[in-house]
Amino acid sequence: MGDRLHHYLGGGRPVYTLLLPLALALLTLLSEAQGRMDKARSEEESGAGLLIRVKRGWVWNQFFVLEEYTGLEPLYIGKLHSDMDLGDGSIKYILSGDGAGTTFTIDDSTGDIHAIKRLDREVKAQYLLQAQAWNRQTDRPLEPKSEFIVKIQDINDNEPKFLDGPYQACIPEMSTIGTEVIRLTATDADDPTYGNSARVVYSILQGQPYFSVEPKTGVVRVSLAGMDREVREIYSIIIQAKDMGGQLGGLAGTTVVNITLSDVNDNPPVFDQKLYQMSVLESAPVGSVVGRIRAKDRDIGINAEMRYSIIDGDGRDTFDISTDPTNLFGIITIKKPLNFESKASYTLKIEGANTHLDHRFLDKGPFSHVTIVHVSVEDIDEPPEFSSAAYYIEVSEEAEIGTVFKTVSARDPDSSNNSIRYSIEMTTDLGKYFYIDITSGALMTVLALDREELSWHNITVLAMEMSNPSMIGSVSVAVKILDVNDNPPSLTQYFEAFVCESAKAGQLIQTVTAIDPDDPLGGQHFYYSLAPEAANNPNFTLRDNQDNTAWILTRRGGWSQQDQSVYYLPILISDRELPVQTSTSTLTIRVCSCDVEGNIMSCNAEAYHLPASLSRGALIAILACIFVMLVMILLMLSLRSHRKKPYLHDEEDNVHENIVRYDDEGGGEEDTEAFDIAAMWNPHEAHLVGKQRQDMLPEIESLSRYVPLACVGWPGSVCVGGDSNVQGYVLSKLLEADLDPCAPPYDSLQTYAYEGEGSVAESLSSLQSGCSNTDHEYDYLNDWGPRFKKLAEMYGVLETNNPPMW
């Protein structure tokens, strides 16, 4: 075929480490080359000369490279060469596939392949690549792509690992030798098919001689018999897994196995004492705890649970024993009442036995133990005891006062047999219906009894020892009051019946029933009839239904509210008991207008019942509305009165400073809402101008708007006003303040937005005072009148001889 194999292996490894892979590669290449030649020959023959065989220009096979190369230079893998490559640089080699360009690179001129990244077989074991030869001049492939494989050869760079460690295991104590404890498996990431890198061998580093491990399977077994949990419960062993078959140079990993011995019932119970002494008061009630005992067992859990029983003794019928909820202790309780005077001590023989036995360890038994318990009964001063635990007595409600209906008796159970005194507990007979004789215990009535008021009386009778008043016995006495027919029957409730104007004769308008507080033995039986005075009335009649009910029927028709709107019908009711009791009840019948179906539309009673039907909630709502209206009226009157009040209550306030405060800065000349400039030029119309700032209201309105103008009243003065400037307004206010004897003795500072023209003082600002080097003259202060007298004194220019200006 003429193909030549041109590939070379390298990578900086020692020669002896490459011999085996090189030999394997050569054998593989030879076999694949022979196969390709045979295939090509068969194709050439089958073509019968019609197909021209294209000679393949690639000769290669698999490449092998060791993992974990740590050199500084790229790892040389091999060389690719085509027999079409004449060495003139016209052939360009292109590499594609897994890792091409990122993990592997190829020299496009020489075909040398290098690995530029560290290779790890555990991450990726092989790479499938494609190579193709291109003509540089035509930029067209010379042959189709051909695939080749780069296999990563394993090295022993991963130690065995126990992925689930540390491990927990549990085996019963006293396990036999060879009992399996746990099976461990270590995982080695190296290639198990190449060498011994992944061949793991197990060994035990810590835990002998109690446990051992099988080298190949990793099964941990018991190697020492008779391990007792009561001696030692927990064992911690260390297992090692080593690759390379355990040979020297192999990598190893370890894990810890914590082994716990579970309990078995291999220890019998034992009482701490052979004889227990206990005591109990003779007054202790049945079920009271006398004491508790325990047979200790070195085992735990269900293996230590006990069952206690009284197997002998003279107290088997008087005492009982049971196991507490933990099944560890035996609780001795009283089964029958105790009496020191009858028997002062008891002896109990008690057995404690395990409830769960292990038949493998029965030879270590018996798993039970016996002890003796001696119980002493202590004598106490007992209260008196009644002859009966309770008394039930029946007394007729017509029994006379002072009737003795029962005699109770009590005695002192102690040997002293003290005298007894009887009494009734006050809280059980608050009505003081009964009395008991203090010496005989005879019960009698002291008040009349009424079954309808109180049918049962449950009283408590006390018996007290004379020598020891603290010893008190008690008994419950239930007194039932027997009934006597002493109450007449009456209507069940106050009935108010209605009859329609269109009702006809014989029509049913009401069914009446009766009640009787008495409780006869045969039940209630009532008779109904109209009272004698109403027996022959022409309007209504009564029919007794013989079932404790009666019907009220009409005798006529043609009813009218205008003729008579209300009828009163007396009904006579009587019972059957002796003595017979009767009563008369009146039924009110109203005439109403009804529709065709007999439904009531209106009655005269409506006007009467309407106010009564007004609920409390409706009345409260009406009163609340009235109250709210009153509050609103008062509030409106108050606001109206405040609105009429002027801001100035006294004309004297005019001289005080009025500070109008706004919380924002003025808008300049364009702000027409802040103030009215016309009012400043014409003070006479200041109080007539109603325009105010709309976006903010001042806290105090300027008082100057409400002060009328005045003329300066000194000789030769001129009345200022009208269209003049604010100078006249200011002078008029000064004159008014000076002539007022009640004016305050301090200067009043008035602030205006316009200074005016022709002021004698000119500008008071000091901004232009630096333009002149001459000293200021303050003589003109004397010309300003008495209001500037204080200022003139401060500057030393006061003329005391000059008379005032006005």
C-alpha cells in the first residue's frame, strides 16, 4: 500500500515508564494498518477497474500519554505526517475535536501535537480528535477528516477514600467470634483496569484484639468473645484501605468506626436490702402509697424492667403492689382501710422479676429476687364516725315546726370513746330550716318548708369530740321535701288574643294552657271553664279539650273596632288534687282588621304598643342626634362671635409694634399678592383696601390699616392726607401718640415698606457713611421733637433751653 507510519511519542517521562505503552501502541498500529490494507485491497478488487483507488495519506493510530504531567513546557504527544507532505510547506495540518485548541495544539506545518493543559484521567480518560491536511495555496482539504484517539494513561495519584465515614455500628454484647459488625467499602478513583492503582486492601490499625477486618472485603468482625456492655460499652476502631494491593508505596486512606454494644438480659435483679421497714397512719385512705422498693438490675432498657408481686405474708389482702410507669420500682399501696386498734403491723414477702428474659443466658439466672417488707400502722386520734356513710330523708312540706324527722348517731373509734356533740354546718343550711340536738343527734324543723321554693336540702351534720374539739366527723344528710297540693293553677303566661272583624261564629281565636307549681304523683290535670260572671256572655265561649288545654271560640260574627275594640274574658282553672285549688285568669281580646287570609293588619292596641316597641338602641340614637345638633349649634355661635371680634381691643394698642411674619421670602416687584403698593402711597385708603395676600395669612394683621388719619394740630400746620405721601400719615400718628397721656413711656418702632420723600432725617443707613471724612453732625436731632429726645441725649446735642415743637 505504500503508507508509512510517522508518529512519535514523548513527554519528558523516563524511558522505562514509556516502554510498556509504546509496545502496546506499536502492536495496535500494526494490526490496524494490516486491517486497512486488506480492506483497501478488497475494495480495489470489487471495483473491477471502474473506481480509482485514492491513496490515503494518513498513517497513525492511538496516542498514549501519562496523566499529571508537571513539566514547564507543553507535553509532546506525537507527530502526524502525510505522505503528500513533500516538506515544502504547502501542506497545513488542522486539528479538531475534544480539547482541540484548548487542551491540545498542533503545529500546522510539522504536525507535532502537544498538550498545553495538565491532563487528569479521573476527569477525562480519552479524547477523540480529528485531523485533516489542507493545501495552503488552494485552501482546500486534500483528504477527508480522519479520527484518532488520545488515551490518558493512569498513574497512582488517588488514595482510597471512605465516602461515608466515620461509621456507626451496633452489636449485642456477648456476641460470638466472627459476628459481622459492618461492611466497609473504600473508593479509589484510579483506573481499576490498569495496574494495581485501584486494588484496595483493608487492615485494622486500632481496635485489636476485639475486632478484625477482612483484607479484601472490608468486613469488620468480632474477634474476642464475651465482651460485656456493663464493663465497656463503646469501642472506637480505625480501618485503613491501601491501594497497590497493600504493597510498599501504595496510597492509603483511613476511617473511624464507632461500635456500641447493645444490652442483653444477662444480669439478674437484686434487692439492696433483705428487710425493709415502712410505716403508715391508720387514717390513710385506700389507695395511699405506703412506700416503694426496687430490685436493681445492671442491664438497661427493657432488660431492666421489673414485675413485682406479693407472694406471701399476713398483709396480702390489706396491701397491694404495682410497678411504676418506668417499670423499675414497686409501689406499695393500701388495699383496705387500716385500723390500729384491730392490727398494728403487717409482713409482706415481695418478689421482683424481669419481664423480658433472654433464653441464651438463662444459665446466669434466676432472674428474680425476694425481699421482706414490714409495715407498721401508726395510731392517731381519729374523728367520730357516723353509723351511716350518708343519710336520705323524706319530709312533707306541711310538716309542723319542731317535728323530729331523723336521729343520727356517731361514735369515737378510739379506745378512749369520748363523748360526742352534734351540730349542723352553717354553710349547708343558710336558710336555717333545721336544728339538731347537740347530745342526741335528733334533726327537727324550725321553719315552714315549701317544696315549690326549695325541694331539696343537702345539709352536713358534724360530730365533735368533747375532749378534742379538733376531731370532727361529718356526714351528708339529703332531705327531700314531699309535695302537697297547696298552689292553684294559672295561665302559662299573660295572654292577649286577637279577633278579626270578619270572624264568624264558632271560629277558634286562642288556645290556652296552664301551669301549677305543685308536682302530683299522677301528673297535672287541669279543668277549664268560664268564670260564672262570663258564662253567658254573647261574644265568646270556652271548650275544655281534656288534655290540659282549652279553646277560646267566638259565639257571633260582625265584629267592629268602632263598636268595641277590647274584650276581657275571665277563665276559671282548677286541678284534680286534694285539696282542689282554683284560680281565675283574665284573657284580653282585641278586635283587629285583617286581610282576606286572616292576617292582622291593624288593631287599636297598635297605638298603645308602638312606643313600647321602640328599642333602647333607637332611643339612644335619637338622643345622640339631638346632642350632636346642639354641639354644632354652639360651635357655630362660638365661631360667629369670634369672627365679630376686632383685632384691636383698645386704641392704646396702636402704638405697639406690629410684626407681620410670613414664612417665605417676598416675590419682589412682581409679587402682587404680598401687599398693595397703592395703600402705601395713599394711607387714607389703607383701611378701605380689602385685598390681602392669598397664599399666606399673617399671624397678626397690621394695626396701621385700621387707624384713621388725623391732622397735625399745631399752629401753622397743614392737614396731610388724600393724595400726599406717607409723611403726613407718619406725622399724624406721632402727634396722636404725643398728645395721648396714656401712651407708654417707650419708643414705638413702626416699620413701613416706603420711607417717603423730603424726610428731615434723610437716610438713616450707614452704608454711605464712609464716603465723607467729616464728622457727623447730630444737631438736627433737636429738630425732631420730644420723641427723639433720648437719641439726642445719647449724642450730646440736647438743647435743654429750646421749647418743644408742639
